[in-house]
Amino acid sequence: MEVELDDSSSDATLPMATPPSSEEDHLLILPPPPVRRVRRKKRVEGQKVTFESCPLFPRILHKLFKTMSLSHVYCTIILITCMLAYYNSLNCQLVFDDVSAIRDNRDLRPQTPIKNLFFNDFWGTSMHKEQSHKSYRPFCVLTFRFNYLLHGLEPMGYHLVNVILHGIVCILYFRLCTMFLPELGSFVASMLFAVHPIHTEAVTGVVGRAESLSSIFFILAFTTYVKATKKRSKTDWKLMLVCSLLVAVAMLCKEQGITVLGVCAVYEIFILQKLRVKDLILLLQPALRGKGSLPSWISPVSQRMLALIATVIVLFFGRLIVMGSQLPVFTRFDNPASVAEFPVRHLTYNYLIAMNSWLLLFPCDLCCDWTMNTVPLIEGWGDPRNFATISTFAVLFLLAKAALSRGSDRHSNIVIMGLSLMVFPFLPASNLFFPVGFVIAERILYIPSMGFCLIVAYGWTRIYSSNKERRKWCWLFLAGLLFLHGAKTHVRNNDWESEYSIFMAGLRVNQRNAKLYNNVGHALESQGKYKDALFYFQKAVGSQADDIGAHINVGRTYNNLKLYKEAEDAYLKAKSLLPKAKPGESYQARIAPNHLNVFLNLANLIARNETRLEEADRLYRQAISMRADYTQAYINRGDILLKMNRTKEAQEVYERALFYDSSNPDIYYNLGVVYLEQGKPSQALAYLDKALDFEPEHSQALLNSAIVLSELGDPPHRAIAKQRLLTLLSRDTNNERAYFHMGMLAMDDRDSENAEKYFRLAIQLKEDFRSALFNLALLLADSQRPLEAAPFLNQLVKYHPDHIKGLILLGDIYINNIKDLDSAEACYQRILTLDPENVQGLHNLCVVYVERGDLLRAEKCFIRASQLAPHEEYIVRHLKIVQQRINKLTSVVNQNSPTKSVMQKSQNEFDDTFDVDHVDDATTEDGASDQNHPENDNSNDVNFGDNGSSKNYMPNTEKIFP
């Protein structure tokens, strides 16, 4: 026996329950509800589009789509609408949570084993670590990895995939709606869903891909369940297995995918079996009393329900195992209500349901972040916002009551399915079962909005079909609503263009959220606008005085502005806000890992003063005592130990860090630095290579391993070094140090042309680059182009007035080429000011005096030089020559000879005897000639920060991500 529906119902006929087979069963068990028979209107499959049959379809497009069925036309319009609404999202960058999930997530890199995706959370952190958010979405991360494989971190590809997935969801949703609504009503629901502004976070925000991916498998799982139960008395268990697998995939895209099983259960009971609340009561009463027997049609139903329950149990316990049976740890800033007492917590949680409902109904004020004080806590029963809560629950109750109290018909079925699609997917974010790490998140309304749009489209269809005279107004209302929603979505996409724009858009909606102020500050800080950033960080402190992260940000910005005293005060304030240890309680479970950055930043600031290194070391040890697995503290402590020349302790610290994070390339890199400090280049190279195994694009490991390889000297190693430098330059064309070392490799290969090119590129990027300036000048001087070398030497001594070798070479050019003895003398005098016992500078100053003809002063100068370097034969020889000329000059003067001619003759004879060539005298620090050994400034070779120390791991930001 089958129900006959009119043409506005579902295409599929729904079989009713089998009547009881015996008199006893008939007396004890509720008979199936009566069915109102309606003559089915004949439907022609593959109906063609005509202008008359589709009021929305313009006549001008009639010929274009005349061969398509109406449903295909609807799908095409839906897809075009999706593209129009979201095409401008392709211009957006990776912002907010995208940074952590994509740019900073090592699981996207090709060198990371695929299996890691199934052991790490959405952000690339091991699921068993306490700081993990426990967001397990490996299939979604797999799609990010696919994007990365195709185009790296180029944002457009990620956004394009999101828009395509949203279009697929809209088409599947249209097919789902046709099970309960006529095609026109399904089209209206899908159009509303396609342009609803609440979806911008899920579509334009790249991490929102988890929502659309999960939705695809959510809908497929539900439709598969419907097909598996097409015959109510029989079950297609192959399709049921497929349904369970699709549920698992939906859950591996995002956790709320499991809620489709609840929707399936509602469909089974209220739609397929046509039961209502009173029917369930009458059905269960005899069974509870132990009288009578259950009807035969209960058996397949119970089997399917048990299959659904079994799927829930398996997936739930599987999820617990993956999580390590631990819930994520959130702070009170993430979800303030979660730490409040009764009734504040419960009143606030219920009010959040009203807030989410309001966002679905009127998506006017959208915000990317609703944490902290965005929604003030409801402190008592008298708060007027409780009225909104009561109203929301009243509307939901009345809808449910109206649907469940009336007989089984198409109208009640639509409301029931709409409510189930709204309620079940929202449950994981409702704080009902466990606290979540946010107050409101717009993207979690992606699937619940399907139920909302279904109910709205049903209401529109009822009004549209009730009176032909109202149809024009229905179309006008729908067109206006779609236009407003589409325009809002288009404008909202622009807010996601950059981090600055999205957080400023949030501040226009909400000025109570310190996190928004912090993130605007971060965006400005990344642009080098430190004063503007400081303003917003201080606004964050004013908005939330106990926000530790805000005080850390203030301190860091003061540090960037070189206001070190103010920076230290801000860090100390943040440190004082950390929770105090309680006896018998694990400290790490009560503190956000990012808040421990205050120890790192404060220690890094203190370490600027060489006399306070021990104090900085104590701070790192304090941070480690609070969290033994805080690897960042180990890394920075190793840096301090290297500064104190305690390389063995630094090595032990890094090895301890590897115990907690054996796949961290930075730790292997720093161990390489330790071995370089110990003069063990082979061991250092092994650890640098290990860092590159984990992260082939690790910029500092690429650079410094290239330096070590180039110093090994043989051609094969130099070739590898060159390849690594080119790899570094391919991802960072503004790396001046890579250009410099490319120039050094070219000089080793006697390729002067390329060496000059790379040195010039390095100087263009960093005009005060000491080693590049000197080596370029030396290269030009050796190439008989001293006048071209002079500007670079002047630029060198301008930024580095203590560069003795540069001053010597510049003085040489002034004497031999420019003939500017005053400037040459100034160069050598500056050298002697820096180093009064510098024999080379003193000797060349003596030569300047000789060039001037001031032999007596030259004699005194050479005498002093010989006293400083009595074993330098050339100084003694030059002194004797000067003394001989003085004696000759004295004898001539005594004979009353013309002094001027004798002076000139004496000078000419001296020049013939001693050719003043000061390039050979410009030696490097090891005493070798610079002409043969160009300067390779060690402070730049293995340099990991502007201070020339080992790698500086000071956290650049305390950026807050949910």
C-alpha cells in the first residue's frame, strides 16, 4: 500500500507501515495512521523549459536553454549565482586562521609523510599534545596539501576550490530539497542558501573549507540512507554500509558530520514511518507493560536504528582514541561563560542560541571573532536579553509542536526536516555536551542554515501557491531578498581581503573584543607601522586589562620602537598576570602556551645586556619548569648558553628539546649551530641537512649549510652550495645574504662578472651590507677599476666607520688613483684612532708624509712603526731610505743648493726606490692578502639574527588564533 501525493510533493512515494496481521496485534498495537489519498497528477520526465513554465527565466535566454530540463536550468542558475556572489573572494589573502592552518602548517609540505595528517590536528599539532585544539580533520588538510602541491601558498587557488565546493553543496542541497519541496521551492531554498551572508566565513575564509567538504558528505550520507530505506520493510544493507562510510568521511572533514545520523533517525521515525509523538506513546505503552507484541514492521526499523547507533558508537570511540581521551584546553578568554558559575553559564549558553538564530534571520552585523567580551555574560534572571532566549525557544517549540501534533503530511514533514537540519548540526557547538573554544562562530551555521532556508522556502511556496494574485509580490520579495543578501555577501568578501581589513571590519561591529584590537595591531606591526600598532595594543589593554597577550604585544612593540625600559615594564606586567601555581595541580593545564611567550620575550630583551645573561637564563628555566614540553624555551635557552660560550650545555638543552619534538627542524638547525661553534663542520652539516629533511625550505638551514659546503672547497660541495642558495632565492628574492654568498662562490670560481652582479644585488637590498660592500670594492679594485670602487668604500665607512680594511683600501685609492693625500691621511688617522698599534695603517700614513715631501715627519712615523713591528723588514728598509734622503737633503742645504729642486729630486729618487702600492698591504684579519682572500665576514656567514648570535627565536607576535 503506498501513499499518493500531489505534484508538489516529493518525487518518491513513501510506503506506509504494514497493518497488524492478527486480532491480538490489532488490539494492542496502534494501527498505521490513516492516509489521505490524492490523485497523482501526471508528470512528464525531462520537462523542457518554456517561458510560461518558468517565470524567473527571461525570454531572451529561452533559446539558449531550450533543450535543458527545468531542474538543470535551476542548477545552472544556482551555480552562476554562487560564482557571482563569491568571485571577488579570489582576490583575498590568507588571513586569520588561514595563517595557522595553511601557511604555518608543516603537514601541507610535500616532505611531510601523508600519515602525519592522521595523527595531527587541523593546525599540524600532534593530537596527543596538551596544546592541541583536538580539531581532527585530515581529509580537509589533505585538500589543502593538494592546493600546496599545485601552487604553494598562492591564495587564489585555495579560494577558488572553496567557491567550487560551495557550488557543489548548493546543487546537492537543491537535490535534497526536492525530496520534500517542489522544484520551484527547492530552487528558492538553494538560492537563499547560495547567497546567505552568514556563509562568507565558511566560503571566503579558507579554513571554512571544512564546512563545505563536510556538508557534501553530510548530504550524500543522508540521501544514501533514504535510498537504502526506499522499501520500508526491507533494507539495502550495501547502501547502509556506504552511508556509514560517508558519515565517517564527513566526520573526518569536520566533527559535526556525525550529526547526520541524528537527521537520518528523525527521517526514519517521523517521515518514513509517519509516526508522531502520540503514536510513539501508544506504541510503547503495551511494550513497557510487558503485554502484547510489537508489529512486524518494527523489526527492520529497529535494525536500521541499531545500525545508526552502532555507527555513532564506533565513530565516537574512534574519535576519543585519536584525541587521547583528552578534551582541548581553552582559556576563559576563548569562552568566558565556560568558567562562570550557575546560573550565569547556563543563561549565557542559552542566549547564544538566540544570537545564532538572529544571525540566520538578520545577518547584518557579521564579525570574524566573537570571543572575549563580545557577548557580555548574562549575570542574572532579570537581564532583558533573557526575553530573546525565551522567544527563540518558544518559536522552535511551536514549530516542533505544530509539526509533531498533526497527522503525517507533506507540510509537517518539511518542518520536521527543517528543524532537524537546524538543530542536530548545531549541537556540537552548543556547549551542551562540552565547552567549545569560541562564543559564536559564523561558519558553524553553514549546515544549520540548510534547515533554515528549507523552512523559509516552504513558507514562500505556501504563500506563492495559495493565491495567484500574490505571486507577483512573492517574486518581488524574493528578488529583493536575494539582491540584498547577495550584495551583503559581495561586500563582506572584501572584508576578508587582508588581515587589517577583516579585523577593522570586526571592530566596526564590536569594540569590546580585545582580541580584535590585538590582531589589528599585529596587521600594522607586520607592515612596520609600530606606532599605529602600539595604539591598538594599548586599546586592547584598556578593553581587557587582564589580557596577558595584550601586555606582551605592548612590550614587543616598545621593543621594536627601541623603548627598552617601557618594553620591560610591559613584560613584567604580563608576567604578573599569569596564574599562580596551586599545590597538587598541574600548572600546564591551567595556562595557555602562548602566554608563556612573556618569559621568552622578556629574556630576549634582558639578554641584550651582556651582564644580564644569567638572569635571562633563569627566565627560560622558569618557563621550562612550567611546561616541560615547551620547546621554544629550550631553543632560546640554547641561544643564551651559546652567548655565554657554554656550548656543551647548549647541546644538551637542544637534545632535550628533541625528546619532546623530534620533528622540529629548528632544533636540528640549532644543534648544527652548536657544532659550528665547536669547530666541527662535518657534524654541523649533518644536523643542518637533517633540518632540511624535515623542512626543505628552511631558509637559515639552506643558507648556513651552503656556507659550510662552500668552505669545504671542492667543486662538488660548491655545486650543492650553489643549488641551495638558488633554492633559497627562488622563495625569497629579497635575501641579501644569499646573493652575497652566491657572489663569494663566483669569486671562488674566478667568475668576476657574476660575483659583481650578486654583490650589487645584495647591496641594493641592504645598503649597509658590510661584507658585500668591501668585497665588491675589492673586486673592482683588482679589476683595475679603482674609481668605481671608491663610492662603495665611502658607503662602507659611512655605515661602518670602524672597518679598518675598508679604510686601508680607500686610502690606497686616494693615494694611487685619486691623488687626494688629505683624504688618504684622514683614512689612516681614523684607523690609528680605532687601533693605535695598527702597523699597516701607521706605515701607510708614513707613505702619505713621504708623498707630501715631509721627510722629517715621515722619519718619525717610520721609527714608531719599526718599534711596533721590529721584525717587519720592509718597514726597516723604508726607514733607511727616508733617512738617506734626509741626509742627502741636509748636505745639499749645507752647500746652499736650491732647496726646491733638491726636494723634488729627492722625492723622485725615493719614488724610484719605493713604489707605494698599498693594496698589497691591505691584509685580512688572518694576515693573508685581501687581494687573494676577499673578506668573508664571519659575523655574516653563520649569522642568525641582527646581533650576530645563534638563531634568534624571539616570537615575533603573540598572535591569537582560536
